[in-house]
Amino acid sequence: MTTRRLSELLREPTTRRTFITRTSALAVAIPMIDAVLDACAPGSKGDQAAAREPASQKAPPTPQNPDSRLDTSLHVPSRGAPIMAPTNIALQRYDPALPPVAPGRTKQVHMTIREVPIRITADTVVAGWTFDGTIPGPIVHVRQGDTVEFTLTNDGSIPHSMDFHASRLDPKTAFRSVLPGQSISYTFQPRYAGAFLYHCGTAPVLMHIGSGMFGAIIVDPPTPLPAAREFVLVQNEFYLATPANGIAAFDYTRMLATQPDFVAFNGGPGQYQADPIRVRRGARVRFYVLSAGPTHPCAFHIVGEQFDTVYLGAPPENAIHGVQTFNVAAGGGMIFEFVADIPGEFPFVNHAFGHGQKGAIGMLLVEA
Ligand SMILES: [Cu+2]
């Protein structure tokens, strides 16, 4: 497949065209998009070329650390699935529950990049760039020292990539951009436990994270933390252009201005006020809180409660106790926990309320 300019993509007589035309404000919003495509074009400089060739035809890249292996494979997925009209796109609650760790010490993780419209509120549909069709992407749960065999398939229309903050790899090789219709694979072993972000790292990163390309990888320590009800909250900001045909494109200029329209936990402004997180009285509750940004941190706080423990990183190390609020940096993740021994309705908030009020407020119900 050859690289095409966005203007050519807009002329494609496919269902993909419908989606891109509806969101063509992107072409205006990202003046450098063609430069991004040129950077990945055949004959261009840079290691993106590796993504277009079978791994067997290339000398394997030199690992930068002994725990990890790098390789590249070609994969041509079926593409061109029909795009739904925005009125048919339902508002879906993102399940915040941490999924269990799969058995075995080798975890195979495969994500597919999809450019799909997503309803984030009752009256707002955005032109999402996603990992596996949701904002955030799926929660990945592994243990420290597991071997993660990761494959990324780009079913989108422009180059994308994957940067796992839980890995230690040469980013120019492992996190390089993958052309539409192709895949990349790499392997890593998380060195530290904790709550780590993953995101698309293709330039401009601001645009790719800002359009929905992020998620959480939770790494358990070798000795498990105390039993708890465990939830993952990834905060992000939405910067939207005026909707066209019911779908709002993301606005790069407004991302640069850093004044978001919405701030959300798990991609849905206010979604856990409408449908709270519920626990039983007496349960230990553990929140893995991350900020995807793309720019702002999250001053995490639970109204009416205190955290007995906050792990700043590498749990069970680096714990602090008796905490009211702690700032989770953009691109960072921390672990907040307490025993829910008081029944009631406890709002969990970004206590930077100029952002909390834009959607980063949820409700925890402690039921007797
Ligand atoms: Cu991307």
C-alpha cells in the first residue's frame, strides 16, 4: 500500500470516505498531517520503512536491553467496515473494573487501531482515533516480570504507533509509526509494578492522544497487594471543533490552547455520576488513577474520605499515608486506596474544579 495524502483519502469512494468527509475539519485542524504522511512515505528517511517489509528480509534490530526483543511483521486486516450514522451510536459506560490477570507468564496483547465515531455524552459524538474502538483503549493487566508480546495493527487511514510506559525499549524502533493496513510487534517485560499509561506516539503526539489514543496497563507486584475492589480511572481532556453532520472532530489548535471542552474519567464526562461505581461497606477500594492528558494532571480526591495509602510508584514501595488529594501528572499513574467502612455517596473528583466541573467527577456508592 502506498501512502496517500489526506486530500486523496477524502476522494475515496468507500464507506471510510463518509466518515472522513464528515470529520474533514481534521484536515484544517492538523496542518501538519500531510507532513506526517510524508514522513512515512516510501523512500522517506527514518525507520518507518521497517514496517513495510517482512521481518525475515531484514536484519533483526539490536535489542537495547536484554529483557526485550524487537521485531516487525506484516499483517493485512480486513478493512472498510461500514461506518454508523451518529444517531445510531449509543452512549456506552466504560467498565472501570480492573480485569483479572490472565494465567501464565507470557501475555499476548493485540490491539487494532480504529477510527470510529464515539458518543461521549448524550449529545456529543466525537471522531475518535482509538485502540480497539473505545476511549480509553482496553485495560491491560499483567504482573511485574511477565513477558508481554504486543502486536499493533493499524486499521486506520493514517500512521499510528504505540508507546507503553511500562516498557523499556528504543522508542525509535519499537514505538515507530505503522502505516495503514500494517502491523508491528514487540516484546517487553515490565520492570516495575504500578499504573502505567500507553498511548500513540505518532507526531504530533498531542493530536493523537487528544483524539483518544491512550489507555492503562496495570502491573501487579510479585507479592499481590491486599485484596480489594479494584478500579481503573484514566482522565483525559476533549478539545472539539464545531460538529459536522453530528460528529465533532478534534481541534488541534484548541489542544494547543489547553482549555478543554470536557475532562473525563474513562472517556465519558460524568458517566459515573449517571451510573455510579458500587462497593460493599467494609471493602478495601483501590483506584488506579492515570492522566492521559494530553496536557492536564488530575488532582484526585474523594469527597468525605481519606486515602490510607497512596503508592507513588513501584508498589508496595513508595507508599504515603493519610492523604486527602494527590496530583497525578499527565503521562503518569498512581494507586489510591482506603477501606470503605462508612456507607454513603462519595464523589470522586479532580479537585482542580475548573476541570472537575467539565466532567471529571464520578460517584462511589458504599452500600451497607
Ligand atoms: Cu495515532
